[in-house]
Amino acid sequence: MTDPLQSAAGLPSTTGVRRVRALAVLLLLTGVLLGCAPVAPTEPPRRSPIAASSLEPTACPVPAPDGTRVECGRLTVPESRQRPDGRSLRLLVAVAPSLTPPSLPPLLVTAGGPGTSSTGLLGLAGSGYAQGRDVVVLEQRGTRESEPSLDCPEVEQALLASVTTADPVAEETAREVTAARACADRLRAEGVDLAAYTTTENAADVADLRRALGYAEWDLWGLSYSTRLVLTVLRDHPEGVRRVVLDSVVPPDVARYDGQVSSLRAAYERLVDDCAARPACARGWPGLDTALVDAAARLDARPLDVDAVSPDTGEPVRLRMTGDDLVSVVFDALYDPSTIRYVPLLVDRLGAGDAAAAAPVADAALEELSRRSLGLYYSVQCAEEAPFTTPGAAGEDAGALPGRAATHLLWLGSDLDVCRGWPVPPRPEAAVPVVTDVPVLVLAGRYDPVTPPAWGRQLAASLPTATFVEVPGQGHTPSLQGDCAPGIVIDFLADPRGEPDTSCLAGLAPPDVVVPDDVHLTGAVYRLAGEAERGPGPGLVLLGTASAGLLLGTAGLAWQLLRRRPGRRAAPVLALAAGVVDLAAVGVLVALVLDTAARDALLLGFGLPSVAGGVLLLPVLAALLAAGALVLLARRPTGQRRAERVPAAVVAISALGLLGVLAGVGLLP
């Protein structure tokens, strides 16, 4: 199965990242937007940046965070500035007015990809970034909420066909190439000039936006691919740019495809080294250095079938996971510190053929199919990256990987084949280095597998006004993670000297890697969460019915025992004990799930904290008590009426039923 195209930086899941991407579905369990910590909003200023601009006001596509205000408008720009009288584009722009009276220039931020929608960045309206400044979010030309959007449903369908099979790599690549050609033909028939969707035109859009909003100056914040966009603005339209933040840099003069696999290998090896340096991790994951290659080889030999649900139709889909998919999952997981700590467990469970552990990954893979506007992605990559790739370098770099991953990892296989037929000319100007005296902050995460720290260090060395910061314990786009890196960015933008306080870096440690002893493995929790999201399914109905019956029966039995005169009541007491033990177990499990969802939702994709194994033995104890009660009830004492035995029998039978339900849904050890 071909990995659905990765986004290079896409937002909530932090900008693409942190994305786990292969675990993004789990993040939805808690409704967490991976980004900076929100601050308590104050009453926003009574002013309207959109109304005061030349933009056309429009409704925002997503709601603003609670307690904040976001205004949206449309910026009209020429599709091609070589033909100013030709077709026009309408780009979505969102402005979050400052949470406090503005004292700093506005801050423009836009997503990476290329082709990722920026709408997820509207969550920054409720963050520390919006203190004392307006935050402006630009939906780049060709992306989802701008007009036109260069979506490629043809390619999405081809990728869906590939993720459900383990067809030969050449066949899967040919399928995508054919679909991409069909998409290009359709877009051109609709009047789209694919050659106009470049970083150069994109940068001119940014300059037009500043003028349209009436800002004399502003700060720019680039994330992953949009760092290249911001650098292009600095090169071609430097007027009005005060300061620049570049997070997870894609330098103009780097041949990205040439060394992408080396970047992934280096990030994984850093994790291996950090694990080996921590005794608990080293004991839990011996042989981690070869585990990924070994697991990928096993999946190539015996692909893993995984059931998922289409996010578009709600229909079941069966995916087939091979070794290249596992390597791509690890690539995704290295984006974000919350998923980095699960990489060894992912490798172990997927390599062992654990379909339950692979279910969240499969769901996330289906979500990825429609995350990006692939027409824009291909137009940029095929004009600015693919033509300048060293012949054979990408294949040689990937050759160190096992099996299918060596020839079809991430975008390395299909992109270059698609680009041979994508109708755009090469854009050598995209690789022209930038010279600037604007203060620049360059950030990189230690585990970033797609824009490695070396790229950021290289760029910073070429800019005399740049400050480079490598953030320990982080992956891609650390400025959207935790408190430390966002604090450094905010300090840099506010400090007139441009010298950020980086003292918080000393307190950042490597991720606390999850080891086998930390987890009670079960796919039941994730499966039940899916049922709850789609509407009550059989597992939830049975579990709820058994728990409700047990609660009512136990309450009734306790009331009966309190009202009865002393006598022979061993059976009711045993039944009551069974009910109380079961209810205690259910209560503890519910509390455990809620607590885990709040603290570490990703764990629910694999199971529960290891303490759950002991808690789940309580229903077994309750079943033994219930069986004893039923035996005693079957030997009715002389003079005991049938009605007196009913409550105890109901509770005992309910306790046995709950054990059966827990076993049926897969929760028992």
C-alpha cells in the first residue's frame, strides 16, 4: 500500500505536523489543537481590520476559539502577474484582532505543505501570539478555502485504491501518475494556469496583502514549506518586513528529494541514541536500532489487513499495510513530541501484525488522502524541486531502507514520476539564495525527519542577522508545541534587540518513551470511541446495558437487604458483593479513560495504562462471587419465597453478563 502523501507542515496538529500524522485521529479523541497554550482572553479591541482594508468581507470557514474574534475577507490577486488582465484569484484571509491593545506590528502566518490549508491556524487567535498584535492568516493560492482550489480528487481516489492493496510498486505509481495527469487536464480545461502557482507568485500575494490591509510593517512567520515562501518575500518584496521567524526551514538552495531518507534515518537514530541513554527505555526496547528494518521486512513478507472507516462516507474500508507504510508511519510520528514517545511501540506492534494497534494509523491514513490541495502541491514541487534533484540521488539515498520502502517511500517514488508529466516549466529562480538585514529567528526540532536541524543551521549561517535555535525533545514546527519554543518566538518578536531568551531549552528533556510495561494493550477503547463518534454500536450498547442493569440490580438488592430481618442471606450478600466489585471496576475504568484522554490521549489508541490490567481482574472476581451466589440460590432454604431470590439472581446474572461483555469487546487481559 502506498503511503498517502505527507503534508510538510500542516497545522493544528501543528502545522502539519505533529502530525502525526498517522495518529491524528487519536488527537481528535480529546479535541486538542496541537499548538501553543491558550491564554485567558480579554475583551478584544472594537476595531475591524477587514472593514478598514480593501478586502471583501466574507464568512470565516471555521469558528474562532472561544472568547476570541476572527474576521475573514477575500484578497483578489491576478493568477499570473505576467498577465495582469487575465484570470483573478480570491484568497481567503483571516485576521484575529489583538487580545489586548496592540503595541506590536501584526504577525502573518501561513501553513506549509505546499498545499495544506491554513484554516487550522485560526486557533492562534486564542494564544499568546495574539497578545499585543493582530494575527493574520493567509490561505495560499490554490489551497482548500481559496478560489479556485486546486484539489485533485482523481489522485485521492487513486491513493485510496493503493492503500487497500499491496500491488507492485510500479503499478501503484502508475495509478497515481495517470490520476495526476487526469487532474491536470481537468484543471486546465477549467481555465487554471498551473504554471502560475509558484512560490514567487505566492510571495507577491503576501506583499499585496500587506498593502490591502494598510499595514506599514509586519512580522512574518513561516512553517515548513512556508519558510521558503517567507524567504522569497524577503528576497523579492522586503519592504514592510520588520522581523521573521522561520520554523523547520526548507532553504531555497537545498535539493529536498536528494537527502530526505537520510533525514528520516538521522531522526530515528537520534531517538535510538536517546532511548539507549535512559535505562528504562533501553530495557524496554533492546534492539531498537534494527527494529524498524526488521518490522518493515516482516510486513513486506506478510502485509497486515486493517479495518478503518472512510472519513467521507462513513463506510468501512480495509487497508493493507506493508513495510513502506510502517516507515512512513514512523516518519509521521517523529513530527510531534506526543507521538515520538510512541515510535518504538508502533514499530513493535505493527511489525507483530497487531491490527488493533494499526487501526488508528489506518484511520489517520484515510484522513490524509484529502488533507492537501494536490494540484498546488504538484505545481510547486514539479517546478521548484523535482527539476533540480540530482539524478539517482533520491533512489541511492532510499536504498538503505528495506524492501518496498527502498523504492516507494513517502513521496520519493511517485512525485518524481508525476512531475515528468505535470505541465509546468522549471523555476530556477526558486533556488536563488536570500540576502537580508532583517532580524531572523530560525527554529529546528531535534527529531524533525523532514526539515532536519542541519538545514536550519545551514541557512542561519548564511544570514548575518539570524539566530539559530535547536529545540530538544521536539520534532517538526516546535513553535506550535508546548511553552518553550512559542515563548522564544514571542520574546524574539517583542524584544527590540531581537535577542530571545532561550533559557527554557535547558529544561527540555528527550521524550519519555513508552515501554511495554506502561501499557495494557487492547484495541477495545479506540474501537468503542469510534462507535461513540459514529453513534452507539453493539459494543457500547451491550456495555451500557450490562452496566445499567448491574447498577439498578445492585441498588435494589442493597435496599432489600437493608429492609430484611437477619437470617440466612449468604447468597444475596455474595451477589451484592459481586455487584459492588463490578461497579467499582467500571467506575475506575471510566475514570482511567477520562484521565488518560486528558493527559495522554494517544495511549488510548494502544489500550490503557498498565494499572488497568489489575482493575480488569475485578470483574473476574465478581463473576466468581456471582457464581457462588447462584449456587446458593439454587439450594432454596425452607420457607424462602421465590420473589425474595429474584434481586440476588438478577445481580449475579448481570455480573456474569458484564464479564462476558468485557471479554466480547476485548477489554479483559
